[in-house]
Amino acid sequence: SDQIIVAIDGYSSCGKSTLAKALAKKLHFIYVDSGAMYRAVALYFLRNNIDLNNHDQIMEALKKIHLNFHSRDYETHITLNDEEVSAEIRLMPVSETVSAVSAIKEVRTEMVKQQQRMGRSKNIVMDGRDIGTAVFPDAAVKIFMTADPKVRAERRYKELLPKNPDITLEEIFENIAHRDYQDTTRKESPLVRAHDAIILDNTDLNPDEQLLFALSKVE
Ligand code: C5P
């Protein structure tokens, strides 16, 4: 088909979604935040005390989870069984369990299936950890993002602080480091650069510079 998929993968809090949104807006593509899907599943698992080692419980839970994106102005709006959870999935309880949940094979199989369905007929920009390797290995453009972990923690801290005055830079740094570790060492499609992905280290780049870089690759 002549449809175009842009895959953006990389470490936690690297600005993947900022770049993916800007790119989608510029290109008039659909933006899909795959991390929001794993976060919503993690939220459901937390609320329902799902045992991460219990295959039957996990399968039952996955059957009951219905996720939907409704995109307005390229922000991520996700519903979990018709409840708007876009804000709650960003909070620490979810951030602390999402990588363990996303490491579960059954969870990944279901999410990848849904993600591939979303990309079947439309031009999309999707960001995540395995988009260029597992979800869309034939994506037209693959970008692998990285940045200094301290810079990443500071950016995320500034973003979360206004709504979460109790949050500390230390806990954010720890969470990012821990998620990077879990995501790169898990058995099921670990975070790894696809051999044909372009590396974008944005430690010293502002969002406009990143967008120009990405657009030059899409062209
Ligand atoms: O992108 P974000 O940081 O919101 O993703 C949250 C978590 O979801 C990641 O730390 C990772 O464990 C998981 N994830 C994944 N595969 C994706 C997207 C996210 O495993 N494609």
C-alpha cells in the first residue's frame, strides 16, 4: 500500500511523544501513543489486583479491557472501558508498575495486535519501545531516540511538578532508570534500536530542531 508509517522508539522520557505529535501535526498523520495503552492496562491491573504471574487472571482481564483513543488537537486522550484515564495513567502508581505489566507476553500480544490494526489503512506516527522492531518492522521511517538520563529526568520533573507538587526529581530519575533497565532487559521484544533506525540524541536539541531533523528523514 502507499500508506506511510513513522515509528519512533527510545528510552523513557526522551521526548518521543513531543516529537511524534509535532510530526503528525505537520504531516497530517494520525498520532498513536502506544505507551498510553500499556499504561491503561497497568491501571486496570492495579485497580483489580491482577496477579502478574497468573496467566488465567491476565487473560480474563485482557478480555475485559477496552481501550479507545479519541484524538483532539494531537493530545493523547485514552479511555479505559469508556472512562477517561489520560491524566491518571501519567501518575507514579502507574509509572511504577507499567514496565512489569508491559513485560508480560500475553499483554504485548494483545496490544501489538490492536496497534497493527490501527496502522492498517492510515498514515500514522506511532511512538513506543518496539514499534520499529515488532509492531511495524516495515515502517517507512524509524527513529530511535535517546538523551542524557539527567536531562530526561529534569524535563519530566518540570512537566509533572505543576500538577504534582509533592513529586521529587530523585524519584523521577529512579523511575526512568528503572524503566529503561526493565524495558531493555525483558524477554519479550525488549527495547532495542532497529538496525535501520536513525538515532536521534536530543540532549542538546530543542523541539523545533528535532522536528526539522525528523522531517528531513521523512522526506
Ligand atoms: O511511552 P511511555 O513511557 O508512556 O510507556 C510506558 C511504558 O510502557 C514503558 O516504560 C514500557 O515499559 C511500556 N511500553 C512498551 N512498549 C511500547 C510502549 C510502551 O513496552 N511500545
